[in-house]
Amino acid sequence: MTRSLSLTRAARLTGVTRAELQSRIKRGEMVSHDGMITVGELLACYPDAKLEDTAETQRIAQIKERAFGKRVFERALPEPEVLAARLTELSKTLAASQAQVDSFKALLGRLWDKLDSTPEISTAALKKWLAQEVELAIEPGFINPLAIKDNILRVMTAQVTILPSRHDFMVEGHDSLLEAAMRAGIPLSYGCSGGNCGLCKAKVVSGEVRKTRNHDFIIPEAEKAAGYVLLCSNTAVSDVVIEAPVADSVQDIPFQQIEAHVKAIGHINDDILLLHLQTPRTKRLRFLAGQGVTLRLGLSFTALQAIASCPCDDRNLLFHIHRQPGNLFSDYAFDKLKTHEVVEIEGPQGEFILHERSARPQFFFALDCGFAPIKSLIEHAISLEAKDIYLHWIGSSKQHIYLPNIAHSWDDALDDFHYQEHIAGFDLRNVSGKREDTLIKLLQDIQIADAAMLQGDIYIAGPDEAVTITERFFLEFGLPKTRVSVSRVK
């Protein structure tokens, strides 16, 4: 039987992204059946597949580490028990394969004995033909680099497929099933992530999992017997198929109230504060990239703020707070807020989210302070290995493009990421008269320079007036509203 691989495993074996494989399939260079690729198809396109990671894979890892602002992540070996279990499973597979080879050789010997006893003249020719066919089938001395790498991959990692959505991801090192899914940008259902609430309960359809931490939530014996486990407390020993709900829309995300602490406060410039909040380990914020929350500071000073970080790190939340003299929330954040102080979070809110299933190019327009939700969307797109990402940051002035180093790092590290800066020369919070004409002319120049823009998905975030004009600009080309998403940031 011809062996088939999922796109995720095939990408790992060849050292390319899922997006590249999907592009090859779309162009007809590879054939996919129900999301699976045969080893033969893969080797035909990547005959020089190596054991080592490619430079592209390394760049992807680097940009994820930099963009998400996380600590340097060193991939560790799984726990000894999990590693031993995976080696045992691999040994069983090897033993079964060896037994099949021995049985085949024995059958071939019996066939030759029978042919030797046949006096027909065509026997020698038939034996020669059979020997040649066997040599071609077994390919003695041939080492398949994908087979070698897949054996190593099966020891170091395990693949998880989620039903019915057909999402898949890899579990590495000490990660639980839930942690690995979040790292891959897959929004599974969960609550405390500490084994207390039971919201991440899922059914194991096939494969083996192992509990890595104790949990207080009690799973009924009948459900245990049916294969239900907590994703936050188990890891994959072998390749696993699970049944679990995946959030497809904002309606799938529950409203939450959380008391977080100020982890750090930093000034990006005189007018913008970088606020880093950290939630309790047992009560993290579940949200979709691009959404916002209401923050409550001090004596009930509240404001709706866009989350400027990726859902893959749901405990560490970043916000870009803009100075607004006379605004009680802004004044408190800039003048009185201290580290370790409690900040109440309510939400999430908003429908400015990524169209994950769209294969179209993604064009992001950050207008001044609109970079916060755009940053969240782009980081999520990177975690999904999206292809053809374009960012245009339009600032009132050079100072309003306040974190260019992050955008430049994406541009440097990703071949399919493209970044441009544009200066409007006036306050984008007040666009009227000739200013509107100037903004439209700027948008026209951007669109003319890239005609493919009208074939993509458009995401716009920033001050109300500028967003309205930019949205209208693209809708007038006949784009449906479903392909032009907007977020109005104050």
C-alpha cells in the first residue's frame, strides 16, 4: 500500500511550509487526496530532502520567537516515559515490517520451489522476471531520506489530527496537547488550562496519550472508558486523532472576567505605552487574534483596548496605550500605573478576526494606532504559516509608525512577507477636505503598485475617519464586505 502523509508531516519532512505544499497542489504540481500526499508525490517534487532543517524552517522559527516577544524556545526532548513509549511504538512498527519482509521472502521461496518442479520451458524466464521485480520493489541498499527523518520525527514529535475540523498539529518536547495546539494557532476550547474546569475535555479516537500532570477535574468512569481525557494534562505518545471543538467565530468564545497583574510597563515613545499584563496560570484569556478587551484601572477607569499579541500566548497580553491628555484612563496608565498592580479584564470583544480558511493573499493596512490589532492578526497568520502577507503602515508622521523594527523583522525573516511604510503628512484622526483627497491618492498609488491587492483579503485598522475612507476606497472597486474587515481604534 502506498503510504500517505498529512500536509503537516510532509512539510516537516521536506523542511518547507504547509503554504508552499498547498501552492504546489493548487498549481497541479502535486496531487492531494483528502488532505494527504503520497510519499512518491513528495519525493518527486523534493528528491533532495535532507535530514537537516532548511534555512527557511530556521527563519520561520526565528521570526516566531521575535514576533511573539517570547523567550528563546529551545526544543526539549519529551519526558523519559513518553520518549520510551514512542520508541516502543516505533520498535513494534519495525518488528512488524521485518516480519512482513520475512514472510514475503518465505513465500517467494515456496513460489520458486513450485516453479522448479514445473517442467515448462518458460520457468527460467519467469524466475528471472520475478527476481527483477523483487529487486525493484525492495530496492536493496536504497536509503529513503524521508523514511529516516520520519522515524526521527516520530520519536521527537507526534502528530495530532482534530475531528471534525481536520486541523492537525505536532506535539513537541514537554508540551501538552492543549499547549501544542495553541502554539500552532488552533483555537481549541479550554478554560483554566490547569486541570480544574474540564472545558478542554476531548475524546481520543485513535492513538495513545499519556497523562503528564494531575488534575482536579473528575472525568466520569464511563467517559474515561470511551477515551475522554483533558488536553491540558495529557501529551501524545503516538500519532493521535481526537474529537474536539474548534472556535470558528467570535460566538464560540465565551465572555470572561479576569484579574491580571501588570508584568511590565515600557514607553515606546513619549505618546505610546507598552503594557504587558499577565493572567493567572489557572485563568487565562481565551480570544481570537484581532479582538480587544475592556481594561479597568485604578478607581474604575475603563477603556476598550485592542490586544497587540497572539492568542498562542494567552497568559501574556500586550497593549499599546496611546496618550490622550484629559482622558482619565490614559492619564492613570501613563502617570500612576505600577508593576504588579491588578488590572481587571473583561471580554473579548470585536469581530475583526482572520479569515483562516481563505487561500487569498492577505493585505493589512495599519493606520497610526491601528497597528495593535493588525500585529495580533499577523502573528496569528505567521503561526498558521500563511503565505503572501502584505503590510502597509500609514502614519500621520514618522513618529506614528512607532514599532517599525517588528515589521522589518518580519520582512527580513519571511520570504512571503512584504512591508512598506507611508507618511500621510497630517493627523489621520482628522481627515476632511483636501486631506481626504490626499489619503485617497496615497491609497491609489499603493493599489496601482500591486494590482493583486484586489484579489486578496483586506484588513484595515486605525482612527475612525481614516478607516471609513480606506474601507470605502476598496468597496468601490466592487469587493464584497466579507473581504474588507475593519477595526476602529481610538
